[in-house]
Amino acid sequence: MGITIGYLLFSSNLPKLTALSDYQPPLVSRVYNSDGELIAEYADEHRILTPFNQIPKMLTQAFLAAEDQQFYEHPGINPARILSAALANLRAGHTVQGGSTITQQVAKNFLLTSERSYTRKIREAILAYRIEKSFSKDDILYLYLNQIYLGRGSYGVASAAWRYFHKPLNELTLAECATIAGMPKSPGRYAPHINPEKATQRRNTVLHLMQNSGFASQIEVEMATREPMIVTDLEAPKLNDAYADLVVRQLTERFGLKTLRRQGLTIIVPFDPIAQNAAIRAVRHGVLDIEQRQHYRYPVNHPSETWMALLESWKKVREGKPVAPATDEIIPALVTKVARNGDLTVNDGRNLWKLSKPGWGWKPISEYKKEGATEEQLAELQKHPRRWIKGDEIRLQGTAKQGVRLAQEPSIESSLYAIDMERGTVLARVGGYDYQTAGFDRVHQAMRQPGSAFKPLLYTSALTSGSTPATIVMDTPVVFDSSTSDDFWRPENYKDKFAGPVPLRNALEHSRNLASIKVLQNVGIRRFLNDLELYPLERKFPPQLALALGATEVSLEALTNSYTVMADQGQKWTPVSIQQVQDRTGNTLHRSVSGNRCQVCHVDPVMSASDSMRPAQRVLDPVDSFLITNIMKGVVERGTGRRARALNRPAAGKTGTTNKQVDAWFMGYTPQVLTGVWSGRDTPTPMGRSETGARAALPTWLESMQAFHKGRPVVDFTPPEGIEWVVIDDKTGLLPGPDSEEVFLEAFRSGTAPTEETPALEGSDADQNQPPKEDTGFFGLGL
């Protein structure tokens, strides 16, 4: 009677077993690239749900031997084991052995808390009995083996196999199965990556238990005990930098962070790790090269008694790495000797290097004052002589010849965004020199003035307004008075030179500011603002003439996406960064194909109903798109972007430099890839008079584009219907005349090419043969 009453008392208000029958645990979401390579994982609990029939029998037997040898015989509780454990604990004076069966562990893990009390144990036993009545033994093992925590952030056996040995379950050895099965007792204590000796001892104990239970032969156990304990390092995600942030941001916006981290999504992205890592190297090289042209900042000086400890710490960090740092890497070193001629001997903790006398100029104290240095800081800086001394902590950068050169921590930043124009996908995104995910993404978040990199949008408006590449525009000085104050605006050309009347092409090729302002006046500010609405610039712009010079703020992402309109025959589309998302059951939740690159979904109106599958929107006539591209080819071939000729294939592009060289840009594309690069400081300050877009951004663009085009055929931009080619005078924009010195094959919209011939120079032989000009009565001006 008492037992019955006790049973009724403890069994009242017990949790229902629906948590077991409706088992939907948190799962890891896994990201793959288009080649099927796992490149990232997101999880609150790293779990890979695995059906019981796909869990190797050998692994199941290892758990049974270690945790519950009579599992298939008992009804959920094992009185003999409970008694044995109680006696062992009594003799030891503390808990040394557990008596719970696997079924009891399932009851506790799914339905109860971890509270240590007799009441909880009794409720656990009752639940275990009920579980056994409701579920098969295999079902119980399925729940247990998928739910249990096994250390290193892994939940369930499939996760443990991956995170400890980087293997799927069917590739585990007997020794590895025993290692995993030995961890539930104490995941921290027996984790092989933390305590390899204890993990090995525990593994061998499980192996002998398997032998005693008849699950493994003596020979198998002996061989397994001799197997070395090899644990693989957790792989860093291949999906990295600002590309990873873009993917997470878009997944979170679409599905929510909780779904991403708990619902076991399978995500396909068009990520190319080779292209991405090449872009990262290009950005780092570019920043370090710019830094070579900056003033050297006063280094920290270390007393000689601290050298040994400092060098030893650097040595430990560099253990196992090549002698010289990589070309995009900097490492610390100490100046240990300064020769009379200024040569330096430096020590990086592993090697001594000799450096020729640095030609680097020192950063003036006045610059520190401008940056807000305190009096104490300035006093400390002034103690250091304007030369290198023993104990100075410097930086070394690797060179291509396995040597080093003097460097310093960068004060400059840079970002890069590349789009695969053939696939319509994001190719690479780099958020900064040493960008860490979830940091300040300079591709997406940094709003900076684009300078002349904004001009192609204006010149496109000029073409759509009726101008041609040969239309003459005046590159002459102009001053604008303010209507509300005594201020005035006097825009300038770079180096304050003016070219006079020049064709539209020449004005853009050489980035002539005054000519660009005249172009905007001709187009009209309102017309230009309306045209800007066609591009994915993601902001409104003020109605001011300074727009012609890029005196506004945009992100690198927005400007690069806008260039796709000019680069892809006037079509507006969003580059794809997430191609497909499936839920844990394989149902497709999202598909995305960019532009007109899906032949099926754009025929089927149901398939194309989603924004992510909708065809590209044509916002610009293909003729105008080709004309602006052809002009920007001239920027590369003859203009401010001539350094890009080293790409050795047809390319269109535009440099951009803002006042006092605060921001440097290069935007450029081939028919296959479009890439934008920005360089500058996070706090807008001048980088130096020479740091133009051509010098501070284009080299990064060039290095990355050379990598992006490996294996791609050399192709040129294809003119659409409606283009005609006419030879013109390069200076006048008219047909060549008898005195024309430079001629050029120019593209025009059919019917808009010039028909007049360039007049002969006054006083030339050709001019003598011309009929006399008609006297107009207006001093020969033809007015």
C-alpha cells in the first residue's frame, strides 16, 4: 500500500513524453560553397542529427559497454547496478560510480533538471520505466546518441566525430569510437584535445569493457589500444572576412538569428576561397605599400633587461612557421644594433636580420599634437631621438625573396568588393587590413566621398541626354558665388592645370573637374538626380554642382553595385551571395539567381515571382552602357588609370581621389569581373599628396584582378546593335581634317557621329586653299 501511494505521489505531474516523440533538437546550420565544400557552421548546439540505422554498430556497442551493458535486458532501471553503485559510493565516502541506465539519462536530459536529490532520482526511474513502455530500445538509443553532450561544443555522436576527428561516423576507427564513448562520464576531464593522457586511459578502459562484453575481440582491442591519440584541430571557417558578415546578415534578415543557429539549415553560397584569399592578400599588400610612404611613428623602446622575455614570447608565437614572414604579414622585432652608417640589426625572437639604413622620415611632433596627444605623451615622444636606437620595437614585413623589410602597424585601411559578372554572384569581399568577422565592415558600413569615381554616373547621364563621346566641353576655370553669404567656390583640377575645349571622352579619361562641372550644368542637376535613382546607391543626394566631383558619401558596396548597370548592358540586378537554403528536412526555403542567368525561372511566372529570382531590370539603354564602358576603357588605356594596363586584357575603369588625398578609389571591370577598391583612414585625414586613386587603390585592384582572371579567356566588351565606329580628330571631336595630328576610332550611337571635318589650321597650306570666309559683320565670330 505504501509503495502504491509513493508511486502515485511521485508520478503525479510528471512531464509528458511528447518531448521524445516530437524530438526536434537544435541543429548546426552548415554552409557549403558551390563545389560542395563545407566552409562555415553556425550553431548554439553543434549537433548533426543522425538516424539510428546510420550510426555504426561499433560506436553503439562502445557506448553500451561504457554506460549500460544490460541495456537490452532491463526495463529502464537496473536495480543491481544501482545497488553496486551505492555500495561503491558508500565505501569511498563520495560519488565514484553512477547507477543510471541510458534510459534514465534520457529521462533526465530531456524531461528533468540536473538537481541532485532522491526525489529527482525516483521521478527519473518512473519516467525511465514509462519511456521503455512507449519507445523501442533503438529509439531510446537514437535519442541518447543524438542528444548527449560530448565536449568541445559537440552534441551527439556525429558532431563529436566531426569536431574531434574531422570524420563522418562511418569512417571512425574502433579506438575513436571508444574515445567518444568514454566522454559522457566527464567530457572536460576525458576530452582528448585537453587531456590526451586521461583520454587515452579512458579509451583503453572502454575498449576492455567492449572485449568483456563480447563486442570486440582481444586482437581488435590490442590493436586499438596501440593506436595513437590524434585529434584534429578545429578548422577555421573558410567563409571569412566581410563575405562571411554579408552571408550572416542576409540569412539573419531573412530567417532570423535563432533559426540560423538552431534549425539545421543547409546553405549554398557562391564562395570561392581562392578568390577571397587572393583579395585579402591584395588588400594587405596595398595597405602595407601605402604605409611605406607614410611617416614612421615613434616606436616603443624596451630596456635591455626586458629583451629576453620579449624575444622568447615572439619566438613561441612563430614556432613552426617559415623563417621569413609572408609578404602580406608583419611581425615584431627589436633593434639590437645600430651601425655607424645607420644599418640596423634586428631580432624577431628566432632570427637576426640586417637592414640597410632606413630612408623613412619621422612623423613630426606637430602631427601628434593635431591628433590630440596629451602633454605627457608628447613629452615621452620628445625623449626619443629622430633616429633608430637599440631597444626600439619595430615591424618586419616579408618580401618575395624570403627576406624582410622595415614596416610598421598600418594607419591606413582599405576594402575591396568584387562581383563575378558572368555568374552574377559576389566573388570577394574584404572589410579591412586585418578584418575580423562582425567588425566594422568598410564595404558595407563605411560612407566615404568617392571623388572622381562618381563621374561615370554623370557622364552616362550626359550620353543619355544627347551628348556623344566627341561632344566638346570646356575645361576652364570657374568661380561660383554663394547666394546667401560672401563665400565662393572655386573648384580646381588636379595640379591646377586646364585643357580648354576637350571632347567628353578626354574629360573623363583625364578626370577633368572643371569640365565635369560643365557637363553637370549641361545635363541639369534635377535630371542627374533623377538618373541617380536608377542605381542601387541606397540614398538621396543634395542638389549641388559638387556632385560632379563626387563630393557626397556612398559605400563601396553601393557604388560597386551601381557600376554593374554600366558593365552589364544597362541591366540592374543584385549580386547573389546566397544561392539556396534548405531546412532540416531538405525542403527548399530560398533560391536566388541573379539577373537573366536562370533560363527556367524567368520563363515560369511562378518561379520568377520571388524577388530573388526576378529578371534583371533594364534601366539604361545598352548603347549608352557600351559608350560609357568604351570611354572608361580609355581611362585605362590613356588616362588616369593607365597602371591597370598591366592586367593585359580589355578593362574599363575610373580612379577617384578626394580633396587632400583623404580617400582613394579605383573602380574597374572586364566583361567577366567587376571590382571596387577604397583606401583611406577610418578617421578621414590626408594620406599624402601622392596617394591618388591611381597609386593608393589601383595596385590593390590590379593584384586582385590578376588573381580573379587566372584561367579565364581574354575577351573584349561586345558592342550592341546601334553602335557605329567613326575615325575622329582626337582634339576637336570632328572628322579628321588636313592638319589633324592625332586621330581616334570612336564609338557612337548610330546616326550621331560628327559629319563636319576639322578645319585646317589658320595659316597652314591647307588653309590657303580654302575659299574666303563670309563676313558676318560680327568681327568674324559667326554670331
